[in-house]
Amino acid sequence: MRVGKWFNEREFMCPCCGKTGAHPRLVEILDLVREKVGVGIRITSGLRCKKHNAEVGGRSSSLHLPRDGITHAADFTYAAPSSKGQLNITRLYMLAESLARPTDIGIGLYPTWVHLDVRGLVTPPMKPARWDKFPWPRLG
């Protein structure tokens, strides 16, 4: 079942227990990213049950964990493995960050994917956050 223009419910499903569901604003932002980038985007992690979250080393406060039965977070990358170079992932991060404004979001940059969450829409709302776990190349 479609949850957005470019994504379906299964893409946000926990691989452990099969539960699914994504916050509409999260899907809306991801649809905008997909539209602007012009190539396939793959959700690598959507909703996580407690067991799966622990298995992948997620925090106990992770927004991937269901709140009101849905996830408020997703990790995503390019569908084509050849597109996952550092420059392209950085561009994906910058695009997502620019399209998500002015929503209070959390966005993280990783070597081969981007994390996005709609933390301002949880109860109680969380403050915006930006972080990176990215191997920045040395210049000069």
C-alpha cells in the first residue's frame, strides 16, 4: 500500500516483527527528496521494534521506535549502489535538510546513508538536531 508518491508501507516495515507505519510529514519530506534528486531512494531503516533496535545498536530513545504506532524516523540512501559516493551522500543530506525546513527535524550524515526524523512532531516535541558520522576528506 502506498504511503506517499514514491514510497510504500513495506519500505518502512520492521524486518524483525513486520510492524509498519510512518509519520505523514516524514513521508512527505522523503517524497520531496525523491522528486528533487530524480533517482531512486531506498529506505534502509524505518520502524524498529525494541528487539530490532537493540540488534542494530539503536538508542533506547530512538525515533525509529514506534510512537503512537508509527515511526518518526527513517534512514535512506540511493537505490543504485554506484551512487553512494561521499559527494553524492553529502548532496543527499544537504537536499533533505533544505527541503525539511522549517520543520523541527533531526538529520544525520553517515558514510553511505542519511538519517531523517521529524522530532518536532513527537510528544513532547524535541529540539532540532544535526550530526555527522562522516569521514570528511582532508584538504591540502
